[in-house]
Amino acid sequence: MNSVETITHTIFIAEPVAGSEKIKGTPMTYDFYRNKIKGTSPIYAPNYIPEHEELPEKYTCTICKYQYRNSLIPFDELPETWSCPICNAPKSVFRKED
Ligand SMILES: [Zn+2]
């Protein structure tokens, strides 16, 4: 098993070697969590989006395509030392989306 560290997550990469046919159903993917369980990102998470507010401007990392959109902390107010939470690229590589 391998793992990749990011600032906010540890991503584990593994190949399943055994399972059970007793357990049926939809696997717990992030899409399932968001759409079926109605899970949302915590208010201070970089991908937090308020439900009934106008969406803030979106900035995209030109290295890994991570998208920053957070109405609590606009991109312009992030410190210059801020870096991409996925690939650690500096703030200067982000481009505003139209
Ligand atoms: Zn990035």
C-alpha cells in the first residue's frame, strides 16, 4: 500500500485482495457522500461552498487544476505564503476563471 500526503488529506492507494459477497450496495465514494448522504465540506475547508449565497470567484492551480472557491476567505486575501493544498505550488501559479 502506498500513501500520498497533502496538506489536508492522506490519500491511501491500495489494491483490494479480498472481499465479502455478504455485503452488497453502493460503495462509499465521495460522490455518494455528497449526493446521497448530503455531506458537505466544513465551513473552513478550502472547497466549502455556502448553499444560498452567490458563488465566489474561482481560481485554478495551473499545475494540478485544484480549484479554490471560498467565500469566507477570498483568494485575494490569502497570504502570499499560501500554497496549493494539493501540489504545494505557490499562490502565483493560480489563474482566475472567467
Ligand atoms: Zn496545485
